[in-house]
Amino acid sequence: MAVLRTLGAAGVALVLAAGPAAAAPSPPPAPKPQITDAEVDAALRHLDAYVAEVMKRTGVPGISVAVVYRDRVVHLKGYGVRRAGDAAAVGPDTVFQLASLSKPVSSTVVAAGMTDPAGWERPVELPGFALKDPWVSRHVTTADLFAHRSGLPDHAGDLLEDLGYDRNHILGRLRLEPLTAFRASYAYTNFGLTAAAEAVARQHGVSWQKLNEDLLFKPAGMSSTSTTFAAFEKAANKAVTHVRNPDGTWSARYVRDPDAQAPAGGVSSTARDMARWMRLQLGNGVLDGRRIVGAAPLEATHAPTIVSRQPSGPAGTPGFYGLGWNVSYDDAGRLRLSHTGAFELGANTNVTMLPLEQLGIVVLTNGAPVGQADAIALDFFDTAEHGRASTDWLALAASLYAQQLDEAGSSTDYTKPPAGAAPARPDSAYTGTYDNAYYGKLTVTAREGAAPGTGLTLSLGPGPLRFPLTHYQGDTFSFETRGENAVGRTGVTFKGAGTDGATVTVEYLDANGLGTFRRS
């Protein structure tokens, strides 16, 4: 019976058909460490020069890097400045916003609150949170949401955050999002993970920040790490966020407050603190001889949970997502854990670890993503493993970020109306209030005395945010998007303008079919 339970009936039939003399195939040998101390030393000697090269090629103002090897911090250094144009230097204790590097930090906290890995499979119970399918709502677990396999669409809820809605409002609207196959499809969702983390904190009877402090930050000695934007803002030694100008210079033009999605993108920390966290990860939950996280719940975060990237060809390998981690295996069978963080409003971070080699690197930067953090991590490991970089990692990473931005934009160039474009109707045909169950109220107002179609303003969100409309053709206008998920100019199309059943569809809000507002 033990054999039947293990192999199943079909498996038993195959064993019997092979005959009594057949032996089960031997498993492949376990992978062995391949990087020597000398090779790590060579990669460390190369690191300063490569960071300098990245800063020269990108102009990014500040970078901080930590490397951990065999439970020792073997590199801890800051480069550049905290704010462009100022002299204050970046150091190991400069606080950076981590962006999505927050996710593996958050999964560490959740694991620390568990006695066994079965806790990851607990259904999520959070007042106000539900998904469109009631069955999925009852069965979705912490693991499902940390692995982005709930069926929620890519980045569900992020545009609500851009419009100024708070966490509770956003989580309450996720029930309107269309779902794909539960546990069979991967889509990266900040607010799905946030819902799971908030539910865990509620189970413990504390806030998410307090849970982090109690289970990770204080026990691990991460004294400069927080999940609140207020703590980041209050830090005297912090690196502000920057975006790149058309002439290649960098400016501190935006402030990114990620409190609404704190478990997914709201952690701030230093290279020194993150080095301690990497030691904890590579030590399987033990730091400085003290167990802080249970081995089994932490190991569960490192296991592949869903395919996140299909192989690109016969020789390609798939990518996986674990619980807050990108998980992959190299040709030698070694586990590689990594995660990137990126704020288009001014931050790029990366952590990469080879647990078998007991080697990890974290890179924090105060510039919008142009490949800088990823390139430094990739070049370091490439140099450690092969003696030199196998490609120009900065050029490759930069091209991928640029491609993502291009794909997010509209296929229509709204700055170039077609020849003979139809004129706009009188402003009164468009002005008024329009309602939408997901995005809330939209209003269109007109400036008195303006020519038809030239003085319209669209307002969205609780603030609200106001966007001047530019006429394109007929009943179609455009405006310049703002915020973390800005995509340049987007279209605004009115249908039935001037009638009681009039609607307006905002193009960049409509990716999931939720962007149409009806006149109230």
C-alpha cells in the first residue's frame, strides 16, 4: 500500500512491467559549490570599478552596495551623493526606498510568524477584501497572493493608488477585477500581496509595521529599516528619489509615498541592514547564532511556486516565482534567488543570492530604473563565476526597462491629430459628472470663454487630480498621465456626448475593461 500511495496505480503498473530485475534510476547528484574564495575576491576587486562605470554611463546620483559571503559582510560601501547637486555622500547607513525589494523582506516577516510551512496555505481573511469569484475568495491563501497566482490581473489596483485612493479603498475594489485561472496563471500584483500581509498582521493583532519590528527588524538588528513612508522621510541620512532629464542629468522632482502598498513596495533600509537580512536568508533563518525565522517556513519562500516566465526556446529555461522571490536554477542545478525593485519616480534596487555558494549582493540606488542595480548584481556574479562579464549587462538591462515603458504607452500619438480631424462639439456636450464602480467619480468642467474643446479639464480620484484635456479629433481628447504608472499621453473618448446615456472611456484605465464612466 505504501508503494501504491507513493506512485499511484499507473506508476505501479510501470514498475511491474519492467520486471523484478529493473532498478529505479538514480537521482542526479546534488549540485556542489563551484565558486572559490579567490574568484569571489577577484569579483570584489572588480566591483568598485564597475559601479563607477555604471555611474558614469547612467549619471545616477547615488548607489550603496553590500556583499555577503559565508556569513561575513565582505563589501559594504556607498558611492555618489544622496541628492543631485548636494555634497552629502551616500554611505552604508544611507536609507533608500527599496520598492519591490520589499516583497522578499515581507515574506521573511510572514515566515517568522509561522511554526511550520503549512501556515502559508491558510486562507486569507481580511474585512473588505474579496475577489470576483466567491469560491476563489474563500480559498485564496497567503501563498497564492505572495506568489501572484490568485488570478488577479497584472498590477491590479496600482492605478487606483496613482489616483490617490488609500489601501482600504483599493483592496475593496479588487473584487471588481476580472480573474484568470486560479493557481494556473501568474500576474504580478502589489495589492494582492498587500492584502495577504495585512491579513497576517491582523491575525497577530498588530499593525504591519509593528509585526515587522517584532519579528524581523528588532531581532535581526535592522535598526534603520521601516515599512512607513514617514520613517523614511524623517531619516536624516536618506537618499531622495531622482528621475532622468532629457539631457541625461538627474533631478529630485518627485516624491513616492508607497504606504498604500507597504508590504509590496514600502520598505526603506540601508545596505548595512540589508546585509544582515541576507546573512539571515543564507543562514536559513539563523543570524549571529540565534534562530530568528523557522527553517521550514523560510525554505518555503525559496521554492518555485508558479512558472513566471516560459522558456524562450528549446534551450531556454523557465523562470519561477516563489513567495516574494524570483526563483531560478542554473545549468549546474544551483538555486538562484533574486528580486528587483523599481520606482519610475526614482528608485532601482536588486538583491541576488546563490545559497549553495553562500554568496549574495544587494544594490540600492536613488535613480529611476535604467538598469543600474540589476547590471551591478549581474556583473558581480558573472565575474565571480566566469572571471569576467559575458555581456554588457547595463545595456541589456536598460533596453529591457525601455521596452517595458514603450509597451505601456498608447499606440496613438495624440500630439499629431489626423489631417482634416473633425472639430469638437460645444463644451456643454462633454461637461458633467460620470460614474464608475471601480475608479469612482469623473468630472469634466469647462473654462468660461474658451473655444470649444480647448478649455476642458478632467478630474479623477479623491483629491481630485485634474488633467487638462487636449482635443485630438471629434469626440476624442487626450491628457498627460501622472504618477508611478504614467504612460505619457492617453486617450479620452466620449460616446453619446450630450445625451443622458453618454459615456467616457479613459484609455490607460481600460486595460481590464474597467475604464468606462457613465454620465450620472
